[in-house]
Amino acid sequence: MKKKSKLSRRGFLKGSAALGAGSVMQVGALGLAVGSSGAEAASLGSSNGPLSDPALQPKFVELAPNALSPKFKYFHKSGHKHHKHRHRKKAKKLKIVAAQYVHKTGLVDANGNALLTPVWGYGRKKWNVTWPGKTIEVFTNQKLKIKWRNKLVSAGTPLPHILPVDTSFHWAYGIPGYTQYNINTDGVPIVPHVHGAHVNTNSDGNPEYFFSPNFKIKGPRWVHKNYVYDNTQQAGALWYHDHSLGITRLNVYAGLVGFYFIRDNQDTGKLNNPLGLPAGPYELAYAIQDKMFKSNGELFYPAYPSDPSYADFITANGVNLPAAQFPNGGPTVLTEFFGDHIVVNGKIWPKTNVEPRHYRLRLLNGCDSRFLGIRFRIVPAGATTISANDPILPFWHIGGDLGLAAQATQVNQLVVAPAERPDIVVDFSQVPAGSRVIMENIAGDAPFDGTLTTDPGFDPANLFANRQTDRIMAFDVTQPLSAIPDNFDPTLIAHFAGVTAPVDNVRKLALFEGRDELGRLQPMLGVAEPTVDMAGNTVNGSTTWHMPITENPALGSTEIWEIYNNTPDAHPIHVHLVHFEILNREKFQTNIVNKPITLHNGSTGLGAEMQGITLVPNTLRPADPTEKCPRDMVICYPGEVTRIKMTFDRPGRYVWHCHILSHEDHDMMRPLFVG
């Protein structure tokens, strides 16, 4: 295979990185061009000691927990009775705590002995938390009240973070009025966000609503201890995760994630559902994440010199971190993270035993930065690798994010961005009995620009010529076919009609790359044309979190957002509160001019703005058939404007952001205000 050319982050300094098809880059007054791509290889060692070698770890040995197994759900004792109206009158209640525990991923040491990993999880009690947290399953319009509690303590003393925390940038204890606090004495701040929830602002889990253990410290917008979810939306796959300001990437990486499913009268989750969807033991939910581990089993996250990617994002990118602020060269935020171990529901490269029949897979890309290219390959029994000659098994895409699609689409492969939740059906009856099917990943270990590739990307030294991230999990077709009918009919999937309300406003927004005050690469959101913010100022170009709000739709209004991507990489954009329709994409040309920008702490960084927009003729393309479902995630490709349509029907403060968590934390996130 021809190796795909990928610009190094080192090109960032040279002012020559392209911004996408037809775009023009100009060097601004500060002498730095905005735009870059690529990163450096992971190594088997770091400043923190030896790392786990993924090539030596067992593949397809551990059984993958099913997040939709009755024992993995809250409320499982009530079964599906709550679909009846009489069970919807009274709100359900939960208490969910976040706490630390020791988890078995399936990792082994050099002698084959099992290793244990300290992680964080969610659960009813401090001693029974899990990673991922147990699944919340409710019926549409069934109100749910949750008491979220921070129990990241030991014997009453706050626990330190299990990962290195960069306190130099915009984060919970770095904002005005909170700089006197620190994690070691005051504890880790958290705030839960149910991703995809149609919910009032006070229960949305905005990043400034954070709270420390026992509510000792509360964020500047904290309102109350208990959250209310009225679930006024159709059936869909949501998920819950931490969303604390500036450490979302670390808290999620540590294990604070879980599924949240809504059912309705069509998609009931029962075997006799009207749509013939695989249900019960034939509906499987998997959260896919990439990790790195130390050789002793502990989680590893790069942040110091000699750590993977540090040189590429810091040293070779011309960043000189002040020794007084970074005495050991860190910890520092890095622009992206790509792990070398694939973990599914807390197990490394697991497997599932299946019958020769249709299975519904509810997938979640829970990675920090990694886009996945999902494909299924039929391999011999017991195989742990994939060859080019292994047959591809087509599958049905039936929905995503927040509901079923306009129609089922049979595909051979599917791109899944961070935080996306594809809903697919795989027919294992097409597989020879006793065979294995491997869920393959055909996306590289590098920032995604829209091209699927198996190029390792991060491996210039050829350290991982035998990369392991090209496979995710396996399905062994070894179970006898049960007597339960297999009634899946793809023609019954005809649900999403789009957002049909008339358009009240079109908003031109943009994605940029800039630098913070230390010179570190900093992705940013912004506006694509001069815009009046809520304080009456006219702004243009990149914006930062603390600046007055520019996205302020009227209550009840329907808007089209045009999002212009001026970076060399794809970004998965998430808008809180709403579900939206993906309309189309189109290539554009523009001039990018760098400009100074004031950051949250009053220092000056490097921003950018667009000067003129020209759409490229004959490049308009509609949304892909697999995107025609209610979404809260959209992939914005480089050099293209992406258009989405949504209705803002609840008042208050929400946020929109890139869901590459390292981007969101630093500081590719903006508040929006409805009404």
C-alpha cells in the first residue's frame, strides 16, 4: 500500500501547512502560520518508565461485557414494565457516585500474570462502581432524577488524580476565584453530562457546574446537587461522562463513562418489538476506547519529556515551557492522544460468542482523538490477525446518535468519530459455523483528515510495524441457534424525516488552529464573518471560552449552522440540548490571517480570522445516507463548510464544542445561550 503523505506538526512553524482543498494561507503579524497535522510514534518507554507493549498482550481472550445485559443495567429488576403508561407517572430515582477502584482489563505482565489497573468508575455505592458505569435505560417521557456524588476520596481524604494534570491553562481550579484550590488538598472536580439529553440547562452538566468531593468546592455556575432528566425525546443511544472544565479528557480517560438508552413504543428493547429489531441477548452495547498502560498495569497518559508525542507537540514545535512553571518539563497538555491498546467496555481486545443470526450493535467511540474506520472481516477460528484475503462481511446501518435512520443502508465500512454512536445490525448467519469475525479498524493512528488509511502515522521509527490498533474485538460464531425468531427486516427502518421547521436564521461559524501564550498548538472555535456578540461588540475569527457569547439563538427558533473548517484535520462537533439534521457539505476557499487573541488569563495568544469566503463550484455534496438520522455529532472535514439544521426549544446556557477531548479542554469549546 502506498504510504499516505501526512504533514508533521513540525510544519506548523514553517508556515506551509495547507488548510484544505483550495484554501489559501497567509502568515500573520506574529510570523506564525496556523495549520498542521500529524504526530510522533508511541514508544515502549517514557519518562515515567517502561510501557506495556500491545503486541505482547493477548487478543480475543477476555469476554466483552455487554452494557445492555440485564445485570449491567440500573432498574433491571423492573425489566421492561416501565414501557406501560402507568409506570411513567412517577419519576424514577438514582444515586450515582464516582469513585476509584481496581479493575481487571485482561492485561498481563511479561510472565503472563494478570495485571490490575486503578481506574475511576460510576455506581450506586463507592464499593461497586464499574468502568464503564452501569447502563441507564428509561422510556421516553419517563422522568429520571439522579443524585450525582463525587466520592473520589480515601478515608475521607481527597484522592490525587491518577493521571498528570496540567494546571497552566483554562481549567476548573485555574479560573478567577478558584486559583487557591488544588486537587491534592481539595480533590478532583467533576460534573456529569448526559450526552445527547434534551434537558434543562441546570441539569445539562456544563463544565463550570463542577463540584469537588462532598461539594466542598462548587463551580461558578453550580446550581444544585440533583439533576432531572425528563427524557422528552425519541428512542436513542445517549451516554454519560464527566465534563469538568479543562480535565474532561483526563476524567473520561480514567473511566468516567457509561451508556444511557431511551426506549419508545417502536424501539422497545423487547424481543417482540414492532420493528423486528434484534433485542434481548441479541442487542449488544460496546464503548470502544484507546489507552496506554505502564508495564505494571497502571493507566498512562503522556505529558512529560520523553513521553510519546511530547517532542512533536512541544519541543519540535518550537515551544519552550518555562522551567519555573514546568519544573520537569510538564505536565503539559498535548494536542491529541492516540493510545496503542484498544479497550472495549473495559477489556483489551475482547471477544463475544454469538449465534448465526442478526445482532444489533450499539457502538460508542469513546476515544480522546481517534476516529475509527469500522469494518468486519471473516477469519478462521482462533485467528488474531487480519489478512487482505479475509472476506469482508457487510452490515446494516440503521441509525445513530439519537435515533433510527431515514432508511437502513447496507455498507462495508463506516467512519465513527469520537462520541458518535452508530446503530448497526450484523448478520452472523452469513459466516461459516465456528468461524471468527474480527471488527477491524481501518483508520490510522493519527489525526483524521477524511481519508481512511492503515498507515500507522505515528511510527516514523517503525517501532510498531506490527500495529495492534487495526483490530477492535472478535465475534466467535460458536453458539447454537436458539428458537427465538430472527425477524430483522431492514425495510421497516424508515423513521427520520429531518428537521422540518422553517429556518429563522443562518449562522456562519468556523474552526481554527492557533497558539496559547506559551506557544502550544490551540484549536479554537469562532465565527466566519463579523458578528455582534451579546455584549454588543463586533467580533470576527477565532474566539475563546471567556469572550461574550456569539451564539444566542432565540427560544423556539430553527437555525442552520454553517461550520467552516480552516484546519487540516476533521473535527467532530457536538451541540448540547438539540438534535440536528446534517444537510450537506461544500468546499470553500478563503484567506487566513493570524491575529493576537486575548486568552482567559489575560495573556495574549495567536488567533486567526477568515477574509472572504468563496464556495468552490460543483463541490456541494449531500449528507451521506448513514448520516440521515437525528444527530448530536457531525464530522466537519478540512476545507469544507458543513451545514446542520436544528431547533432550540429550551432557554438557558449550553455549550458547543469539538469532541476530540484534548481539543475541548484546550479550549475548543464555546457557550451558547438560548433566548
